Amino acid sequence: MTKDVLITISGVQMMDGDKGDVEMITTGDYYLKNGKHYIVYDEVMEGFEGVIRNTIKIQPDSLDIIKSGIASVHMTFERNKKRLACYATPAGDMMVGLQTNSISVNETEDNLNVRVEYSLDINYQHVSECNIVVDIQSRSQAQVNLRS
């Protein structure tokens, strides 16, 4: 994998029979250190000045998403474990609970794909069943397929 990567993050939340899809595509940097994959990219939060620095750490059985800046959180998705995190945003803080039901990591020479299914609690109340897909491709080999 090259240092310059294209990152696609897509997710689905199922809440009260309603389905909400989210997708983001951006560029970032990729590093492999001590057998762990790291992806770093910046994000802008609409309506607020400043950026959020995102670091994604991928291991065979876990995914960490670390945000710092105008919003901050360290979320850990680890198979069959529940993790709590305080998510600090400009609009206020909330306690986020993540019960990871499944996680899969698929790696090729120019692609890294992570799929996570989890239950989401906010302030100790179950909110939804979710899944997230993080797809990292070498920019030189990237193929983008937009959903409609």
C-alpha cells in the first residue's frame, strides 16, 4: 500500500425500522507500524471553525477511531466486547457505548477493507444497530463507486 490513500467510510444505522446511510470519501496518509495499520486524515465539521484530525488504527481483531480537535473521542471496536467512550463535541459531551458484534479485516497489496457490525448506545440508552465499512485504497490504484 502506498502512503497516499483514498479513504471511503460508509455506514448504516437501523433505528425503529428506519435505515440511515452515510458515506464519506477523502484522502489521507497510510502507515504500517509494528504490524498495525494507521490511516490519518482531516475532517471539517459543518458550521464550526477548525478541523478534526482522525486516526484509524486497524488490527486483525479491532478497529480504533481516534478524533482530536474541535471534536474528540477514542472509540474502540473489538469483537464481542462493549466499550464506552466520552465523545466531546462543540454541542456538548455524550457517553457512547459500542457493542461490537462482528469485525472482519481483508487486506490486499493496494487495499484494506474493514467491516464492523455493532450496537450503539448514547448516554446509556440503546439507539441503533449499525455497521461501518472502512475501505482504504492506494490512490494510484483507487476505484470509486458512488452509491445513489
